[in-house]
Amino acid sequence: MGNKNIKQVAVVGAGAMGSQIAMVCALAGYPVTLQDIEQQSIDKAKVFLDEQMNRRVEKGRFTREEVDNAFDRLSFTVNLEDLSNANIVIEAIIEKLDAKRELFAKLDKIVANDTILATNSSTIVSSKIADVVSHPENICNIHFFNPVLVMEMVEVVKGPHTSDETAQASMEFVKSIHKTPVLLKKEISGFIANRILGKLMDEAVYLYENGYATHEEIDLVCKKALNHPIGPFALMDLTGIDVNYFVRMQRFNESGDENDKPSRIVTEKVEKGELGKKVGKGFYEYDEKGIRV
Ligand SMILES: NC(=O)c1ccc[n+]([C@@H]2O[C@H](COP(=O)([O-])OP(=O)(O)OC[C@H]3O[C@@H](n4cnc5c(N)ncnc54)[C@H](O)[C@@H]3O)[C@@H](O)[C@H]2O)c1
């Protein structure tokens, strides 16, 4: 068990998550290929990672040599065929089931019979994808948290199709990149952290929408009474209010339960384009450097 020999890593999707996942793996010593369909995303990822790593060198968290060596191990491509020698592929593309299914079907024709195919999806369980590949036993969820360069936790989720070998090898792999994995023995949409966080968000939004307190006050209570490092509204701004919206729409589409739909205030924010920190306005306002004003 857990004896899959991982020598070469591939990450698909060079966005917020994929770029950092690739960097973390390269820092841990793995040769990594980061693929994206958009050259523009790759160019952005390079600039972003450069900035992030320079900052860490300045703060003394890594030496210049460690970072340079990690960048030497990291290659970028727009061709999926370049991932053919990967022992593990971590998918971090757009959160749309059809796009993920299409990608995994393509990967199936490119990678070896025993390559682990993992999805970093925030909500989609791997059994929704497993039927498009010829070796479903190699598929599981490996769910990182944002920002991946900072957050230690990773949830590994074993679907009914996932072999023990794949689950154990994924756990070992996560440890080898200096993260702390937890194995979910059965699939459930949203996994552990986001399900618990979702309940907290729901209650915060309920209290706000019904006029019990302002969003600033609710955030303050979570920080000062519950010792949370950040309040639920500031957190929604950070991750993107649209992410909350799409997660809830996905859940509603799966369950058909009206209660699973996005809340009124979240829907309003998305309609107005007030998506959070990335656009300068969400529940709070931000200057061009992303500092709250
Ligand atoms: N943002 C978060 O906080 C967070 C946290 C945990 C998990 N996730 C999950 O990670 C995944 C990626 O999220 P993100 O925030 O990095 O998204 P993002 O929009 O920042 O990046 C997605 C990238 O995927 C690329 N892409 C789209 N389709 C592709 C394809 N077919 N092949 C190759 N590249 C493709 C896009 O060009 C883009 O660069 C999603 O499944 C999301 O649910 C996100």
C-alpha cells in the first residue's frame, strides 16, 4: 500500500491554486510540470510566483538558492501531452464538472496506467469524474487550501472507486510536500473544512440579512469571542463572493433543495460584480494594493 513511486508531478491549471500547488511540490524537491490552456495564465502565474517567493526570501523563510533550485525544477506548458511522464497529476482548473470530465478523459489517453489522477475541486467528489477514465482506482480528491504556500492542511478523499494504494500513496505524497493530510474514508461533497465553514457562513449571513448585527460586528464577534483569525465576511471577500455563489449553486443543482441556493445578499453582491478583494469591493472596500480602506 502507498508504494506508488512518485518521481514526476504534473499540475493542470495555473490559476490561484494550481500555481501555488506546483510551487509547493517544486520546493519539496519534485520536478513539476504546470499546464494551462491559456498562455496568459502561465505568464501571470510566473509573475505571481516570482513575487511570492521573492517576498519569502526577503523574510528569510527560504534562501535564494532554495528558491532558484525550485524554479529550475518547475516547467510550464500549454500542451497536455507534456504531462505523459507524470506519476501524479493534480487538476486545479475551473470549478465546472463538464470541463473536469473532459480534461480527465484526455489525461486518460496521455498518462501511464498507474498514474494518480487527483482533483483539487472544492466540492466535486471524484466519483463524478471517475467513469471517464480506464483506471478509476487511480482517481481521488486531493484538496488544498488557499493560500497553498501558507496553509498546511490537505484533505484526501477516497471514493468508492479509489484503491487503498492510491489513497495511501496520496497521503504519503502530501506528507512529502510538507503538508498535513487527513483522509476522508467516504466521499461527501464539500469535504470537512468547507462543510463546517459553510454552516458558519450560513449563520453569519442569516444574522446579517435579518438585521441582528452588521457584517463588521459579526466578523468582530467571530474574531474576539471565537478566536477565529478572520471573520466570515472578510473571508468571503478574500476567497471571492462568487466562489461562495458557485459552490451553493452546485449544491442546489445536485440536491434540488431551495435551502441550498446562494443567500440573497451573496446573489446581490455577485449581480453587482462586488466579488471581494480581487475587484476592490465586496462586503468591505480595498485599495489597489488590496489593503482594506
Ligand atoms: N480559490 C480557492 O480558494 C480554492 C480553494 C480550494 C480549491 N479550489 C479549487 O481549485 C480549482 C481551481 O481554482 P482556482 O481558484 O485556482 O481557479 P482560477 O480561476 O484561479 O484558475 C483556473 C485556471 O485553470 C485554467 N483552465 C481552465 N480550463 C482548463 C483546462 N481545460 N485545462 C487547463 N487549464 C484550464 C484557467 O486558464 C485558469 O488559469 C477549482 O476546482 C476550485 O474549486 C479553489
